[in-house]
Amino acid sequence: MALPIPKLTPEQYLEIERKAQYKSEYFDGEMFAMAGASGTHNDLAAVLIWILKNRLAGRGCKVYPSDMRVRTRPNPLYTYPDVTVVCGKPVFEDTENVDVLTNPKVVIEILSQSTEAHDRGFKFQKYQTIESLEEYVLVDQWQPRVERYYRAPGAAWGEYADFQGMDATATLKSLGIEIPLSEIYNEIEFEAPPPR
């Protein structure tokens, strides 16, 4: 008879993760290794960070790349969004290790074949538990398309927008900015679409 594998506490996960060479997510006592990203995925992340940093300059917002860990509540998920925006003072899980952000305003995930269902389903459900989060954005790497889920502060999630094509402009309501898809996807070499 096989013995059950003991579950890790969040503290044990963080102790292991802070020493690890590779990133892992954590949920319900288990660690899950994260896959590497494609060239297109990395290009899109870099472009989005650059655009957001420029649009938000002087407005008291910080833009973090995928090395910033984010925690949800309750029954925490520790994960690494592709791009995270916090406006105002960042709040971290502890002050000694400022590597677990708890108050993002916007989370952006770049869809990949291996993560799309997870990003649209389980991960979005967990992100919705973050009180400060107002916008969840999904960026396609197979075509010029940005999807946005929005909730006003203190309200329920409910507003969805789908921006498609190089002539479209994505609106990030919580940040008060517009981004033409032609700016996001300029010089991007699209990946082959996944089988559906």
C-alpha cells in the first residue's frame, strides 16, 4: 500500500521556491513546475511591459514581469502572471521577502497551447478572489486578439470585451488607457494556431 504524499504548507513552498532554479506554482499543498515560454510569448510580454511602463509613467503604477509571484486567497494559489500591474503602494505577503504581491490591479496572461484552458478556467477563478484586481487580460499569440474581463472597484465581475484585428484598440478601463493592437503585435511572428 502506497503512503500518501504529505502536502506542503505555503511556507514550505516559499522556502523551496526561493532557492529553486526553476519556477513552480503552488496550490492545495502541491507544487507544479511551469513550462518555458516560446519566443512569440516572450516578445509579447516584453512589448506589453514596455507599452504599459510608458503609458503609466508618472501615475504611481508599477509593471512587473513574470518573475513577480502573486498570491490569491483563500486556499492560496501562488502563481507567476506574465504581466502584473499594481497602482499605489505594492502590498507584499511579508516585508522581509518582497516577492509575493497581494494587491495587483491588472493581471495579463499570454495564452499558449499548454496553458489556455488553465488561464481561462481555474486561474481566472482564483484571480477573482483578489479584492484589488479590477482587470484580467488574455493576449493571443496566434492572431491579433486581446480579451478583457473587468469589474469596477467593489463590484462583481461582469464586463467582457473582445478586441480583434490589427485595426482594433484594446481599452484597459481600470488604467484609463487604450492600446492599439497594431502596437502590441507590431513585428510579432504569429505561432501556428493550436488544434481545436
